[in-house]
Amino acid sequence: MRLIRYLLLWAAVLCTASAAAGTLSQADLARRFPAPLQVGQKAADIAAWPIFKQNGTSTDLVGYAFESIDLAPIPGFAGVPMNALVTIDPAGTFLDVVVLSHHEPVFLDGLGEAPLFQFASQYKGLSLKQNLHIDSKTKRERAPDAANAYLDGVSKATASVRILNQSVLSAALKVARKKLGFAAGRDPDQIARINMDYFDKLTTSDMLAAGMIKRVRLLNRDVERLFAGSAGAGLEPQALNEPDELFIDLYLAQVSVPSVGRNLLSPASWAKLKGRLDPGDQALLVMSGGRYSVLANDFVRSGITERIGMRQDKLPIDMRDLDLDIKLADPAALPVSNIAVFRVIAQAGLDPASAIDFSLPITRKKGIVYPERIVRAVDFQYALPLKYIDAPTASEKSWVGIWRARVGELGILAAGLALLAAALTGQKRLTADGARFAWFRRAYLLFTVAFVGYYAQGQLSIVNVTGVIQSLLAGRSLEFFMYDPMTVVLWGFVAVSLLVWGRGTFCGWLCPFGALQELTGKLGQALRLPQLKIHTRADGRLKLVKYGLLAAIGASAVFAPALTDKLVELEPFKTAVTLNFIRAWPFVAYAVGLLALSMVSYKFFCRYLCPFGAALALFGHVRIFDWIVRRKQCGTPCQSCRRRCEYKAIKSDGAISYDECFQCMECVVIYESDAQCASLMLELKRARTIPIVVAPNR
């Protein structure tokens, strides 16, 4: 029966249907789009709601409304995706963008939310067919019919508004491709992928001949010819006086392709590039010689240059400078003096199997006070040989590439989890030597902090629980979790471990902040700091506090979602692990204070305040094994383990309170030691002193 309850419980939490993560229902949207507008049924093929308007006897399509988190859940600076309600019309023009939720510290703790909302309001009237740029230095006049449009950025929050911009554009492009016929209606989730396992040893000449490096060479006379017959003709004396001199010698390569990047870049540069790309991202190497460069003199690194544009299927795609110092494997092979690497994020939907259109705009100015800008462009295409491409499968989703890209990290995590499972299963062998076990535990806790926490960002949290609650209440699925493979794998292991061993497997071994607390607690003991002793009765009452905090957070997730963002800050996980203590000082002081407190009161937060630990303790009631071995003398009369349990998880009768057990296994070490277990010592003593009676010969 316990097994059935357990399976039903996890089925309700983890089973998913269609891809979605938003929280708005049709009724919510109807309130935002009142009569004469009407909200139709959500599209079956993509998470977008059609908006109609009655026009006489006909019903016209006004546009589509959708939540960005459904289609482009790009993590923000706090590690949590922002969510915006985006509305576009049938022509791909933004009707509105409204921020629904975010966790950006700079807007929560510093600048306030008004600048973020003001930034989002600028999209109204802009088109997906334009190149949208964020300019935080100067305010530019918008020109709705121009190829370029500008959004005023937010000082001190550049990273956050760029992430919002990427989320809005990526989500809107998916809807435009799927529902508005953009890109010939190609499914944004059905795009080809670069085969990262395929490699050809090629020379620079080989890549030029195969089109893997695209070359565009312009002389001054070629540029002057572009402006012939326009107001820009004859404006550059250098072009007129030196017509045969080089204007630009441009080389472009899709350097994220192994057969391009590994051959073209030095080994160190290739490794550096791979470390800067997220799963599914693509990188373009742009090199040039001559007097003109794709990076202007006033270009700000990590920004978007206006001197080269990229489109695919007639849709503009952003390419952002990675600010990388890149070295070529053979510098003499290409006569270049300027090198830049640009990243295209996975959510942009760039298909490596389709040709990419590039434009090299060249601008001349006529006049002094209000100069007239005359622009001419050189257009060219870039296409990869198909042997470097994996065709999409019918069931492919955009998160599949993320899992493929993180297969190495997932392998390390799987090995670590397998080692832990083996250790817990074979506890008798592991704990036979107390000193060996102590070294094993310290090493594993360091692995949890360094790899699971800071490197892989695998800190499970009460935010996972509240997200599940809110999504299920809204009738949505949890497929957005699939964009974070580490979280999915850890949750899968925790689900099994709750069934077998209880909550202690995660809290005692796999929680990065819990491991930090234990290590600082051991440090406090090594420094012989006075330890705060809490009476058993007070300890029992304090342990109830975390359940009260869990109830408050759970209730807010159901009845007051806006309050949830504030209540979940009771957890210091985001501050200490996700943001690495780079946050407003009250949050840092809180997290550091808890770690300092753990030096004199062992794992104080875990034992008394952690709402996530309380949730796992409730789930842990479905545990099917009492796996910690006991003797009949444990508790009656022996109290050795109970007195030494720093979690006070052993009752006076010797029984284990699995709700509060963190599986430190110190009691198991004592149980197996004939030098520490009083009951075992007594048994051995009796065995040595029992006289041997020899029967007389008859």
C-alpha cells in the first residue's frame, strides 16, 4: 500500500503532457483582452492563444498572445527564466509586451521594477522583420519602416534586459514561424543540429574551397560602384584616389562546427570557445583585413554590431559578440588583422542545414549638422556541407540538444550518484573502517559543493516545488524542467532514494548548501568553538518551524503567487550557490550568517528552517525500508548513538526518526565498531570471559 501511495504521489507531481510552463489561463487572458476582443482556444501545436475581433459579420484575427517562458525559458541572472506576455499581430508587429514575473536581483533589490516594465513597453509597434538593437548610451528616434530599430537599455541592468530581449524575440519568432507563415512555416523545434561528433582534418584551403569559410573581398572601386548615382557617390577621396586599394577582405566561418573550429582555431582557443557556448548555441567567426572592419571604432564589446547583419528565411537573427581573444591555428594562412566571434543563442532557431543570408552594410554621410545617411549593402550567403549536419527527427524537441551538449556533465553526475547508491547499499563494508568512511564522506561533500552546486548548478530547491504547484493548478505540464538536465536527473534519483532510504539521501549527501553547512560545522568543531546545545524538548519544537514555513510557502503558491517570490527567499540557496554570493548585501548577510551559525549549532538551517527539507520529509513517509541496522540493546540500555547524533534523530528507545535523519551514518560506524559500540564491546567481553567446560572422559 505504501508503494502504491508513493507511485501515485510522484505520478501526480512528475507526469507531464504538452510543453508549457506559463500560468495564464484562457479566463486570465479574457480579462486582459476585453470585448470587443475575444480569446480563442489555445493552439494545439504551440502554446499561443489567438485573439479575435468581431468586425461586422466577420471575425478577424488580431494576433497571438503567448508567454515567453512557454517557448523560450532562458535563465535570467538569478538562474530563473523571466516571463513576459507577448502579443504580435499577423504581420509580426508587436502589439504589446508585459513582464509577468521575474527574479532579477537588480530589479527586485536595487533599481525597482519600473525600469524593467518601461523597457518592455518599447516593443509596441516594432516588427520581427526589423533588426532590434538595445542602445543604453543614446536615445534614437524609431523608424517603423527602417531595417533597424532601437530599444533604450537600462543602465546597471544590461545583462537582465538583454536576457528579456532574447526571451521575447525567441518566443515571438517561434510563433511567427509556426502560425504566421514566417520561414515558410518551418517548425522551430524541427531544425537540424550540428553533428558535434563528426570531424574531418582539413586545411584552410580545403575549407575555403568547400565554402566552410566564406570570403568577400572588396576594393575601393567596388564600394564606389555601389554608391554610383546616389547622394553617396564621390564622398570618400581615398576611394577615388586609390581605387585599387583594399577596402575589406572578409572571412566568415561557422566555427562552432568541430570540423571548422578545430581546424581553424588553436587548441586553446577551441577549448575557450566551447566553454562560452551554452547547449545548442552556434558561433560565427568573422575575420577581416583592409581599412574597413565589421567592428566600428566605438563598438562596445559583448554587443551587437550594425556592420554585419544575419537573416534566415527572411527573418533577422541576432549575433552577439563573445568578447573572446581568439588565436588561429595557422595565422599565416589568412591575411587578417581583425578577428571577432559572435554567438547565436539556441532559442533563436538558426537552422544549420539551411543557407544563412548575410548583409554587409556600408554607410556614408553627407552634410555636417544633420548629415544624411546613405547606406548600400553587399549581400552574400553561407551554407555548410550537409555531412556535418544531423537531420531533425519527428519527435525532436528544442531541449534534446541541451541534453546532448551536457552528456559529459550528466555522465559525471550519474557516476557520482551510482557511487552514492553503492555506498548506501553496502553500508556495512563502507562503515567497517571509521577513518576511511570519514574521508569518503568529506570527499563526497566536496564533490557536492564544487560539482553539483557551483559547476553544474544542480541545487534543488523549494522553488521547484512551488513551480510544480503553480503549473499543475494552471493545467500546464512541467516539460520546461527538461531544459535543465541536472535538475531532472537529481529529481529522478531523489524520487527513488525517498522510496528506499528517506529524505536523508538528498539532505545529507546531495544538497550543496547542506554540504556547505556541514563542512563549516566541522570547521567550527575543529576550531573548538563553543557549541550551542539545544535541549531535546526545545529541539523537537524548533524542528516543527520548517513545516510551518513549508505550509506558508505552499499556501502562497496556491492563493498568492506574488508573495511566493518573497517567501522562497527564506532559502539561502539562490544567494549562496546559484549567484555565488554576488547579490544585495541583506541576502548575502543572511546566507553568510546561517553558515556562521552552523559553526556553533550543527546545520541549524537544515534542521529547523529548511522548507524544502520539510517537503522531502513528508515525501519520505513513503519509505519502504528501515535500513539503519539496530540491536535489541540500542536504547535499552545503550544510548551511545543517541548521545552522539548531532541531528537528534535517534529516540530514547533507540529507534531512528527518519524524518530528521540526514544519513551521516555516524551511528552505523559506531554500530560496526567494537571500540565504540557499548553493546558490541560488552558482547565481545562476555565471549572472552565465558569459561570453556570440557566434559570428563568416561
